Amino acid sequence: MSLFDDDRPKKQPAHEIGADLTLISADELSQRIGLLQQEIARLEAERDRKSASKSAAENFFR
């Protein structure tokens, strides 16, 4: 661990679930919605990949 690690600014997450939205502009809300939609698509693709892999394994062992 370096002596300077504590001096680095902490990177804030793009969006925190349940965060207060009152101080966020409409443009920033739109950007966050876009990021979350991309993340949902990524999660769904991974779920589908895992489901296909599970189905293939089940069919193999029948």
C-alpha cells in the first residue's frame, strides 16, 4: 500500500440505487437512465448465456 493511496479522490458510482434524486438535473437523470438500461441489457445477456449453458448441460446428462 502506497502512502499516497489515501490522497486519491474516490470515484463516485454513476448511480446508487435509492439515492436522493432531487438535486440531479433532468439531463443527468436521462444519462443515468441510459447507463442503467445498458446495464440491464448486459445482465439479461449474461442470464441468457447461463440459462443456455445450463440447458445444454441438462440435455447432455439425460
